Amino acid sequence: MSTPAKAPTPLEFHCPRCNGSRLEEVMDNVTVMSRIFVHEVDGELADVNYGDQTNENGEIIQFQCVKCGAVILTESGSTINTYEGLFAWLKSHQP
């Protein structure tokens, strides 16, 4: 009998500037496809809401705090722009 696969554990993010807990990725040259919902009121355009989105291609520019916009940097002050770099940063900043 095999051992069940271990579920991935999310790493916590704590912004060094504001202690925010949400991280976002900033990308360039990316194609985004969005499911949209168009709403009307009295026959007029009222709103467009976005549902699921998918991304293709693109380059990661940086990772940053959603709350204050602080960019995540390496120890030497370089902008982190790879998942491997982000993983290493997060691992070294766990509570």
C-alpha cells in the first residue's frame, strides 16, 4: 500500500514594509483572456464584470505587496522576477 501524496503547503507572505499578507505578480507582454459578463439597465450598458482569466506568454517583471506596492528584493537589492527566486525569499521569511 502506497503512502498518499502530501498536500502542498502554502508559504506565508508578510510584507517587510507594511506587514501585508497578499502578494501579486506584475507581468509584461502577456496575453490575457477573460470571461466577461455584460449587464444592462433599461436597455443601456450598465457594467462589465470579469470572471475567470487565463494568461499566456509574458515575462515576470516583479512580485509586490498588494497593500503597499513594496517590491520583493533579494538580499543584494535586486528585483526578484522568477518563481525560484520568490520561493527562496518566501522560505527565508517564514515565521
